[in-house]
Amino acid sequence: MQIKDLCTHCGYWTISTIEHDDINATFTCTHCKNEFQLPWNTETRFLIRSLRQSIKKRTKEYPELRELKNPGDFIKVEAKINQTSN
Ligand SMILES: [Zn+2]
């Protein structure tokens, strides 16, 4: 499966692939090819689900994330200045 995620290695929003063999889940950034593993368990599945949900909110905030379509695509999102202080 694929998710859009902020890669901590290259610092871009990219498409990550997730493959699992029932023991480990391997997350791979399709841009910089950085990969890491997490145990394939309830926690990881929950993490993936919350990543999928948060991307919807992120896309509303940063419409440029819609441009992220194909493996290897990468987008730098400028952090918006938080207008509400405190
Ligand atoms: Zn990356």
C-alpha cells in the first residue's frame, strides 16, 4: 500500500510504500529510498490509519499535497505561520 507522508530522512512530503510480511512492516520513501521497519502489529496498523486520516486534514491545509501522485514525487511544504498566538 502507499501513503503520503513526511519523510524524516529527506524532509519532503513523499509517497511511502508499506509492505509487510506479517512480522514486520517496511516503510520506504519512494523519493530518497530511505526505509525503516516497524513490527506489524495493532499499533502499527493504527499508526497507518491515523496517517491516512491526518493527510486529509493536511491536504486541506496544504492543497499542494494533491500534486503528490506518483512514487518518487516529492513536495516541500512551507510551514505556515500560526496566526493564533498562544
Ligand atoms: Zn525520503
